[in-house]
Amino acid sequence: MTTKNSPVLFIMAIVLAVAVVAVVAVTYTMRQAPRQVACTEEAMVCPDGTAVGRTGPNCEFTPCSTTSPVPLPVDCSGAGGACPGGYTCIQRCGPPVVRDTDPPPGYYCELNSVASKPRMCPI
């Protein structure tokens, strides 16, 4: 080896060492930091009236509950007793056109999570 090539070989060795350190650092950093995802704040209304948002690495909607809250056929207007725990007494919707001879709408027990949401009666 001649002394002319020594500085070139020295610089090449330093460049190679820096490249190896950079590759190792990037690989280590990518393994340590989990991929962060920011999902849009949309909501999907489920058939039972509840709403679910997007979640997970693919920002998919959370599945709707498979159990639909069914009103209990319990008369909770005072004559038939009170609703069980977790339920609220709600008055049914009346007919779209009310006549003087129509009886008042009855009452039923509804899940608290559903009863707390606004409800529209058909007209």
C-alpha cells in the first residue's frame, strides 16, 4: 500500500461506519415506536340507537352491540309495578291523529342507555 491511498481508505472506512450506525439507529427506532394512527371522529348509529366510533390501526367502526334492547312488556305506569334495575319507565307514542275517544298511550320499561336519548314519535 502506498501512502497516497491511506487518506482515501480512511475516509471510506469512516463513511461506511457512519452508514452502518445510521441503519442500526433507524431500525432500532422503528422497532421501538409503535405506529400511531389518528382516526376521524365520526360516529355510526347502530340499530339500537347507540353510536360507535372509529378505532384500531385501520380506523374501523367498533361493532354494534349484538343484543338489541327490547322494551320490557311491563306496565310501569303505577298499576303494574316499577321497572327493574337498569330500566326507565317511558310513555309510548300515541296515534298520529288523536281523537277524544282514544285512550292515553301506555307505558313500558326501556334500558337507561336508550331512554336517555331523544326519541321521536311518528306523526
